[in-house]
Amino acid sequence: MAEEGLVLNETPNGKKQAGRSGCRKGCLFLFLAGVGALALLGIVGMGILSFVLGSDWNLRARSYPEDERPRLRERWSYGSGTTKAVRIPLEGLIIRERKSGLLVPQFDRVDAVLRQVRAAAADMAVRGILLEVESPGGSVSACDEIREEIHRFREDGRRKVVVWVRGLAASGAYYISTEADWIVAQPASLVGSIGVLLSALNWRELSAKIGVTDVTVKSSRYKDLLNPFREVRPEELQMLQAVVDSAHEMFVRRVAEGRKLELAEVAQIADGRIVTARSAQELGLVDEVGYWSLAVKRLKDLLGIERLKVIRYEGSSGLLQLLAAAAGHFPFSAAGITREPRLLFLWRP
């Protein structure tokens, strides 16, 4: 039977079938190689495009003060009229953290918000900002920067800011929100967490177990404050507590000023607690409970107009941001926070 099998494989028909099988394999290999080459060219091309759009090679950015008066692409979002308001999202961790990669130019989420506020301020047709909040807070310095920029936008009294709490306005996000003229919270949202964090990991016991020794040369006693390889001294904890208390006092004062409450009233609830939208309204932390349409209506009321054109901004690298989102690098999608010591207005369950 084996000999008969060998004879059959040598027939012209058998040879033709073997040739077809080899052709299929060769064509498949060539097809896969072609797809791989095209994918590689696409990645390289997008990397070059990312570099050009996100670097100093963008000559257009040199023709005007890019940081003082950013020019951002407008997208018509809602409504109509000659008076404009800008939807600005405040989402995720409010921390200066530049992300970059082959397809993604450097991106700082705090700068992204600041640029949108400044772009709105530079446009005389823009009379309002609708700040859409979904954030647990962030670093004290970053939150204070954004709050100050919003203050500058509305300090002449002609322009108004309404906050709509989409789901969460905790700690630093609420700190920023108190600069608004009106706060509307979605019925299922959470608000509050007035307080300050300063935390750091300590590896002293772990390093002793695994035999790791730290060598630190310092100029003075407290220069290595919060060194993770040694125990924190009692007087150091007192120093750090004083720093935290100072930031907490600033937070309480800002809430009292923005919400027109007594300092004592705010101090009673400034213990880090998180509350529902209804409770926040009862405590005076928000003005109303409602949805996005109510926030738009309140902005119209504050401006004394009936028609309002709501827009949103897109940067010149919108395509790259879309790709970044697909790659998990969207500016406001970070799932964690670095553990380096820093003051935080942050709700971190």
C-alpha cells in the first residue's frame, strides 16, 4: 500500500495539487509580510506626524502667544445665537503629568484645561464657561492654578461660570468648583471630601529584611524628609502636619468665600466626608440638583439672555488624541497616581 501511495503522488495530477498547496503558502506569506510592512510604515508615519504637531516644528504656533492666547479649533455643541459659552471637561486626576509615546505628543492634563480657559478668555464672543466635572481631585498646586485661571475669566463680572457635576466633584475638583457662579449637581453625583493628604511609602522594614541599605549624603538634618528607608521622626511629623493644616485652612477659606458660608459652617463639614448631591445642596455646597440642560439654563439666566451657542474646543492634534485614547493614553484616563510625596486635594478611598 505504501508503494501504491508513492506512485499516486508522482502522477501529474498529484504534482499539480502539491504545486497549488505551495503557491497558497507562498501567497499567504507575501500577504502577511505586506500587511506587516504597511503597519510599520503607518506607525512610523504617525510618529513623525506626532512629532511635527507636538513639537517646536509647528511654525504656526510661533505667530502668536501660544500659552497666553491659545487658538483652539471650535466645535458647535448645542444651541444657537451670537453669545457663546464653552464646555470644558474637568475629568480624572488633576495632576501635572506629561504623557508621551510614539503616536502621542507630550500632553499635560492641567495645561489642557488651562489652555481652554485662556482660549475662552481671549474670545470676546465667549461670555460663559460650562465646567463639566467628573474628578476625585488632584495636587494642591494644580487645582489652585485652575481655580485662579477661572477667577481671572470671571473677575470683571460680565462673564459667568456654571459647574455641572456629572458624577463626582471631590476634594480638589470641588475646590475648583467653588469659584463658579452656580453649581448644579447631577442627582446621583457625589460631592465634598474637603481635606488634604500628604502620603509617602516607607520601605524601612522591607529593606532590612531583604538586605538593602540606603546611603544618603545630606547637607542638613531634614534634607531627606520622608526618606522611605528610615523611620520618620516625631518632630518631622509635626512639621509635615503643619504644612497639611495650612493647606486645609486655605481650602476651608476658599469654600467659605466661594459659597458665601461662614468659616465655622465649612469647618464642621471639612473632615473629608463625601456626600450625595441632595445633602450637598442642603449643606450649601451646591446650588441645585439637576441635569446638563438645567446647567445651561442657569448659565443663560446669569447672562440675561435667551439664546446661547454652546461650543467645545479641540486642539490641533485631535486625531492624535483619538489614537491616544485607543492606546489607553487619553489625557484624563489615568487609573493611578505616583507615590512621590506631594500635597493632595484628593479623595482616595
